[in-house]
Amino acid sequence: MTNKELADLLLPGVDSDISKYEEKYPERNLKEGAIVTRFAPSPTGFVHMGSLFQSFISRKVANDTEGIFFLRVEDTDQKRLVENSVKGIVSDLKNFNIEIDEGMLSEEEEKGAYGPYMQSLRKEIYQSFVKYLIEQGKAYPCFCTAEEIEDTRLLQEKKKQRIGYYGRFAKCRKLTPEQIKEKVENKEPYIIRFKSYGDFEKRIKVNDLIKGNLEVPENDLDIVILKSDGLPTYHFAHLVDDHLMRTTHVIRGDEWLSSLPLHIQLFESMGYKPPKYAHISPIMKEENGVRRKLSKRKDPEAAVSYYHEKGIPVEAVKLYLMTLANTNFEQWYDCNKDKSLNDFTFDFKKMSSSGGLFDVEKLFNISRNYISRLKASEVYEGTLNWAKDYDSEFYEILKNHKDYATSVFNIEREQKKPRKDYGCYSEIKEQTWYMFKELFDKWDKEYVFQTISDKEEIKNILTAYMNKYYNEFDTKEEWFDHMKDLAHEFGYAKEVKEYKENPDNYKGHIGDISLVLRIVLTTKSMTPDLYDIMNILGRDTIFERYQNWIKEN
């Protein structure tokens, strides 16, 4: 029996002419150096931080080189599929502004000329390539049962030998054509294995764009390439898809590093140039002085939903991811505050080979700096969008008082050194609630005074301010002069410096007076600029709060 006859026996009706696919999926017409890469998740759940990191880098390098970034869904393991997970994956990427050039848009929709981008829809293509390999004598059927494979594994463990289907353990490799024909005619189930030509005792040199030059054993495993359901394994689908989709760079987690010799061998067996590989180490977290992998089970920040719930701006998350991706990014960004991520060029050589250390505090610091540079209108929109999903009460307040809320968010903002109060949108309500009547009137309030704590003196200060020193049309300079006069009237120094030079001459200084006005107005001792707060709240609100406090105390 010839190899072609064997191929027809094993895969009847399948066309082994793979040249038609070379014509259908030609080399891409891109400029020299353009990178074509992909995000290729299994539809078994939603995107987590590790996969978001990977897709972020893939999108970035494609952008930097005017290349292509596509989404391919690897659903060949039909038993693990989760309903609507493709929709979830697409949505998660979109929520972080990681746009695909090609690929799946939903469970049914896709865009691009190199599809289908759902592997289960490429069954005919894979089978053509498998049949071609059988005809070339590079693949064969395996009739071993699950029990036989398990017995072999137990034997290998007992003898402390490598686990796998190789060498003398690859018993179906030794079947004659007659034996194969007999088993097929007897309807014994079979799978198709790749006939490895490697020698595990030999070592090959491979280059990883992140980890550098590596020396690894050749692959000698006769891995399964076509399962009994007619779908390929991950390894074979990787060969076919990344060749036909003209992927130039495979960026993936380093759990696949051990498969690199196999994948290179598969490409070589077909006479194809393998893509370049970049294996990303897992994101790490330090706990009690020990580093461990960021865990989907233990760490809330491993889920992308965490960032939406907290209201961390997408761009701030991406800035943080870039600090993990390239060691030189922070220095570049410090020197280029007016530039964006698009202006920075990613470099594989600047990526840590041991894995970035995830630091939540650093993330919030980056977010705080990012939000501080936004316009008030942008802060308003960001907070409104967050509140719409996570705080209906605040959402209604913001929606009904757009101009007012924008002015609140603009306090000490659009200036050379803006305040950095907000680490995320979810913190804004807690920090600005006293500016909104709906919240101030209903929230429990506690007034903790400091230097001036005598209630009668506080009442007198408030009364004098309202009767003699408040003028809603004051400039900031005029307002401050009136504050000095108020301080002087009650025996407090007009300047802090003046008080420090002659402390025995005064009860305190102007700061103590302004603190009283601040606390009664906001309940807080630390707030943004008091003049700005008063200017936004307006006369009626200021007087109402001061008069209410006087009545209640």
C-alpha cells in the first residue's frame, strides 16, 4: 500500500491538494518589517490580566510596525467551550480599546480575508494538511486506546523515563500497511499522529525574542495532530493557521516554551519558515516577601472586571501595562509627558525575561497622575460612565448637574501642578460628596475641630464671616484680605509667619480661622482650595450650612 493509498483509506473524500490554500491565503501585502500577530484564546471564559497583557503587547507591536493584529478563537477542544465566551472576549478587548484588524467579532461574525478565524470552522483545511502529511510519510494512524496510553504512562513513571509517545513506546508507528488496513476495516477508532524525526539526545538552538538564544532538546514525540472527532490538536492547528494567516510573530505565555522544539519541527516538516517567537513570563505578585504568579483565584486584580469596578481609566491601565512590558518606558514617559503610548516604540529586548512584578499601588499612582492631567470635562465623562454601571445615585446627580459637577472637578485642575486626589473614578464621590446638596443633606456628618474647638467662638466666627466679610463677588485676593481681617478681629495673626515670630501675642493664625470655615462647610480639614469651593457652592449654600451648624450647636 502506497502512502497515497493509506491517506485515502484514512481520510476518504478529503482533498490533499494544499496548494489551493496557498493561493487563497497569499503573503500579505505589507511594508517590510510589518509584524502580523494575534491573540488566540480558547473560548473557555473571559479575559484575565495575563491574556490582556499579551493582547496589549500584540496590538502594540502591530501598531508600531503598521502591521496586523487579529483575533483567532481556538475552539478545537469542544468539551471545554463556555457559552457566549467569544462575545465576552471581544467585549473585554474592546473595553480596553484593544481593537482588532481582523478576526472574530462575535460567535457568528468575523472580518478579514484570512478566515475563518474560528478553528472549528477550518476543519476541512486541517484535514487536507493532515492527509498531505500522510501522503508524505510524515504522519500515521494510532489505534491505541486511552487505557493503553495510561498503561504506557504508568510504566514510564515506574521506570523513571520521560512521559510520552515516542521511540519504542510509539507502537502504532510500527504497524504495517496490512495491519492498518485490517484495523480500519474492523472499524477500530483511530487518531492521526505526527511522525517525528527528532532525537531527544540532540540539542537545537532557537531564538526567543524575549529570552534570547536557547539550546533545547529536539522533539521526538509523535504527537496527535488529528483527533477522533476530525479536529486538530492545538499544536497542529498552530502550524496550519499561523502559516496560512501569515503570522510573523507568535507572542504567548512561556508555558508554551517547552513546545517550541515541536512547533519548529512541524513548520520544518512542511518546508515553511516558522514565525518568530516571544514567550512572555507570567505577571508576578509579591506576598510576604515571596514572589508568586498572579492568581485568578486569589487576586482580584487578575480579573479585568476589577479595573472597571474601580473606575481606573483604560489608558492608565495601559500605561501601567507598558511599565511591565518595557523596562525603559517609565523613564521615557517621565521625559515625554505630552506624548502618548502611540509615540513609544515597544522593544522585545527591553522586556523582562523573568516576569513583571504587579504592584497595585503603582497602578493607582499612575492612574492618579493620569487623571490629574485630564480636563474637567473628561473627568466628568469618565465618572459619569463609571457611575452609570456602578453607582446609580451618583449617576443621577451627575447627569442632572453636568456644568456644576464639571466645575467641581475643575478645582485646582487645569494648572501647572494639578491636584492628584483621584486614583480612580470610584474614589471621586467619596472625595467630593460635600459639594453636592443631595449627598450633603443625607450623609452622616462629623465635625472634628482642631485649634479652635470652643463652640461659642466658632459660632461667633461664622456669624461675623457671614455678616461682615463674605462677598460673593470677591476676587481671590479680596477674599483672602477679608479672611485676614476676620482673623485679626478675633485675635488671630493675619499671617502664619507673623504668629510664629510672636506666638504669645495671638490666639493662633489665619489658618486656624480658615480651618473652622472649611470644616463647617465640608466636614473635612483637608480639601482643595477653600476659595474655589466657596465660589462653586455659592452664597445660599454657604450661609445655609453655617446657619444650620449654629442652630444645631
